[in-house]
Amino acid sequence: MFKNSTKLLFFFTLMMGTLISVSSNSWLSAWMGLEINLLSFIPLMINTNNLMSTEASLKYFLTQALASSVLLFSVILFMYLSQIEWMMENILTTNYSFLMINSTLLLKSGAAPFHFWFPGVMEGLNWMNNLILMTWQKIAPLMLISYYILPNFFCIIIVLSVLFGSLGGLNQTSLRKLMAFSSINHLGWLIAAMISKESLWEIYFLIYSLLSFTMVFIFNSFKLFNINQIFSMQMTSPINKICLFISLLSLGGLPPFLGFLPKWLVIQSMTMNNFYLVIFLMVCLTLITLYFYMRICYASFMMNYWTPMWNNSISYNNFNMKMTLCLTSFSMFGLILVNFFFFF
């Protein structure tokens, strides 16, 4: 990814833009940080060896530029209304201003029903850029959303994100689109954690980032982009199959693994805050994501072709093997270790 100093420079400015937005004390400086982050990520997206990266970067730029312009106008409108005392007495007007601001931030993060750009952009990028788009690029919008939350509005966003994230991945064979719809599903859980408890969404985001890094590392090591390629990958070793199997089920939130811990905390916190219907719909719809995770696991476990394929030249060295085992061990024993330290 960093073959020249220019890529490294844009990567540092990418991180700097997010830090500016997170640490800002005004909406204008937060908007500036988002713009720095946007203009730094686009050069990282472009790859001369991938023709689809140009289309993906153009989609990303147009969508983010639209969201940034509406965000700026919404902030200016809110600052203008704050100068009028009789207008600020009307709570409905204030809620409308924050509704516009939150909608633009949801568009930037890729939450439903503003998710139309996210799978298409993910399809045109490599795995490292996909990891940045799924994790780091969501930090600044989610942090800004957490400053002012409208519970009724965000309950609708939560249900729609979990719904589209679950149903959208049913008919997909591209692993990048599957990870995109999985990210939309997890974004619904992140917003639910944000509503129920202030610091809970940060714990959820850290664990989700770790699990996403594990999946991206495995897919990038084997150069996998489609479910059919799992048939021809170097999966003769049972350890590789088990690592992929455990990582997918942990990302889906199956109870014995680490991915169940944040969902467990969200379910408990939402139940204590009387969001019974919302959490019921979230749990039922998340079971659909486990279905297409199991479909990938079925392909890796049950289908084993011994005929040599075109991608046999892929080198899977000892470092990649050790790294995969280390990341998978976090998914397997993470929940047990957390409970051990909690009780003792």
C-alpha cells in the first residue's frame, strides 16, 4: 500500500483529519477535519492496476462531497437559528436542525437508508482500503453523532441498518460486498450501543475493528474476492479452515466467541432502557447474517478440490500463518478471558 512517500503522507493526513474532527469544539472545525479526511483517502483509493478503483473513488467523492456540503449548510442554519432567541425556544426547530446534521453524518458513515454507495465503493477497492473504509472512516462521523442523539429517529435507523445489512448479503457472491453489508449490519448495533450507553459503542467498535482486521488479513493473504475462489484456495490444511470458520462465526456474534461480547452488552443495555421491540428485531435479523457466514464456512469445509488451480502460486508464509493463528485465538478465547478478568 505504501510504495512511495506520497501514500504515506496521505495516510498520515487521513489520520490527522479524523483526530481534528474528534477533538474539535465547534461544528466548523469538525467539518474541516472531515474534509481533510476525505481528500486524503481518495488518493489512497486509486490503484493503477485496478480499473474499478477509479469508479469507486469517484462514487466515494461525490457522495462524501454531497454529505459535506449539506452538513456545512446545516451547521450554518443551526448557528443562524441560535442567534434568534424566540426561535430557539421552539424545540422542534432545534430537532430539525440536528436531524439534518445527523442525516449527513449517517450518509458519511454508510448507515441505512443512506447506504446506497457503500457496497459499490467496497467492490472497487483492495482489502486494505476496505479495512480503512469499514473501520477508521467511521470514527469521526460516529463521534459527531454521539454528541446529540434523537432516540426516535435513531431507532428507525437502527432497524433499517440491521434489515438492509442482513437482507442485502443474501444474494451476494462477492466477499467484499458481503463484508460491506456486514458492516452496515454492525453499524446498526453500533448506533444501538450509542443510544443505550455513552461509552458502550467505543467497546463495540474496538472489538468490531479487531474482527474485521482478522477477516481482511485472511482474505488478503489468500487473495480472495469471491466465494467461488474458496474452492481453489490452499485449504488442504485443517488449521486454515478452522481459522476462517471461527473468524466468520465470531464476526457474526455466535456466543462462544469474542464477537458475542459486544452484542451481549448491547442486548443487556437496550433491555434495561426498555427498547424491547428494537432489540428483538435486531436479534432476529442478525440471524440472517449468520446464514451467509455459514454459507462461506460450508464452502471452505465441505468443498475441497484437489485439482490444481490458477492461483497456486500464492505464497502463504509462516508469518501469515502465525498471525492468522494469533488473531483467531483472540476470537476463540477472548470472551473467556474477559469473563475471567471480570470475576477475578
